[in-house]
Amino acid sequence: MQKKVEFIAKNLEEAQVIAVEKLHISSDKIFVNVLGETPDGNVNCEAIVDINLTLEGKKFLENLLKSLNIVYQIEARGINNETELHYLIDSYENSLLIGVKGKTLEAIQALLRAFISSYTKDHIVVTLDIGGYRANRAHQLEILATKKAVQVARSGKAEKLPHMNSFERRVIHEKLSDWKDVYTESEGEGEERAIVIKPRNKDNQE
């Protein structure tokens, strides 16, 4: 649900001003609905953020890339009533936008998520890929997860993987979520957080 507020104003013109102040969004992105009049002649209003989240996210990325003088192409998809937003950037500067170990990509995605959250109270899944980096990385991680899981299942000894970001850890967790012989746990904090693949025994089987 996109953000909305209710308030009382003297007239519709004042309501527009109050709506901007309360929602911290430009008036062209707000719809003000008059719910009725108060006994003293004022109006009871409801102001609702009136935008297409998918499109606004795309505009945000476009403005960012234009400020960096980067020629780009962007694909944007909103699914499940815009509870999931997916963006793909492709440009001649993909390596710059991805950064070392994907850290710049992660930073851009964090900015995009913060921007989207300013328009809605709901939890929105926002993912960003650049030049297919995440898709390729996910494939590599799935191969790694399978290889390590087989080793753990055969040896009966836990295996700790290298430190990974939240996206990478999620790929590993999801890949091994249905395995009967092993299970995964995240250990550590911050940049030191890593996944440990552990053998499943009778004590931790469901």
C-alpha cells in the first residue's frame, strides 16, 4: 500500500500544501481526496501517493546514470501488484557500476530500495542486476553450493564458505533448502558473515 495521510484543511488549495509537507513528496505525485466537511466549514482530506512504483524506480536509475554521463539501457519489471520490482542495467560502463565484488552494485541497489520505500509502507522486494552480473554470480554460487554440499554429505564434516553479501548467502540458502543430507546456517556479523554447510543428522532432521 502506498503511503497516505488524513488531515483537515481550510480548502483544497491548502490541502495540497499540507499533503506535500506530510508526505515529503512533490504535489504532482499526490492525489488529494476530500472525504467530507467538518462542522466548522473545513474539509477532511485524504492524501495518497499516486505513482507507478516500477516507473519511479526506473526514473531514479535513469537520473543517476545521466548524472554520471553513462549511456545505458534499463529493463524494469513490476510483478505481484508491484510487491516485487526488478531492474536490469546494461551499459559500456558495467564494470564501473558493478565495482569490486559487486560492492558498487550493492550500493546502488541500497539507494534504489531507500527511494522506493519513501513512497510506500509495504515491504517491497527490489532487485538490481547490471550486465547480468547477478545472474552469472548466482549460477556460479549454485555450482559451488552443490559441490560443497556433496562433500559435507560424504564426509559428515561441516564446511564454511567464504564471506558473502546477503544476496550471495540467499542464493546458497535457497539452493540447499531442500537437501535432506545437509543444511545451512549463517554465522558472523557484517562483512564477516558467512554460510556454514552442516551435515544433517537425526537430531536436526525434521
